[in-house]
Amino acid sequence: MSTTTIRQIVRTDEDLCTGCGLCVSPCAEGAIVMVDGKAKVIREELCDGAGFCLGVCPTGALTLEYREAVPFDHDAAEAIVAEKQQNYIPQVCFRCGADEDHVPLLPVRQEGRSEWVCTRCLPTLIHG
Ligand code: SF4
């Protein structure tokens, strides 16, 4: 039996989740999966509670909470990350098309859309 601890972990509000699936790929550890049309953390040990998925959710269905959960399992997460790297598709900046292999990308929300913007284009986005 796994020992549990109080820690930060992702929570889905199923009333707000539309099942769009945008949150699945930003989760490098594969902690979020779609179950019956709703995003769920079904393996708590893969969720590190970093919250990268929150920024891409168009409805605000994802939040972080402190609750009792099994500890984050680094080894299990690394195995999933290595497996996912085999099907890795770099994301691109919606403004200039630069990919994440060449410049860091950040998630942004704009006019109801979730997009990626590179750190070179971000200042223009902020200051015009
Ligand atoms: S991004 Fe938000 S609305 Fe879309 S599946 Fe994930 S939790 Fe649901």
C-alpha cells in the first residue's frame, strides 16, 4: 500500500471541462488523460503539481489544490517522458513559427484561444 502525503496536485472541475483535450499534451509526465470526455489525473504519482496544464485550459477547469495523494514518482514519470519523446512534435510560436527546439515557448490565452508564444515575440505581444 502506498504512503500518502499532503501535496499540491491538479484538480479538474468536471462541470467546466468540455473535453477539448488541450491539457493532455502539455503534461510531459502523462498524468492527464481523457476519460469519458473529461480530463482526469488517474495516476496521482505522475502529477508533479507544476500546473503547466492550467495555462492551456480554455475554460478554467483545471486548478491546483493541496490534498492527500501518493507522492510524485520521478522514476515512473521519467519513463513516461522517455516514451513520449518517441512521438515528440515540437510546438511552434503562433506569431513567428519558431519551434521549441530553438526558443522557449510559453502558453498564452488570446481571444478565447490557447496558443504558444516564443520568448522573442512575447515582448511585442505585451507592449505592442
Ligand atoms: S483543457 Fe480544460 S476543458 Fe479541455 S480537456 Fe483539459 S480540463 Fe477539459
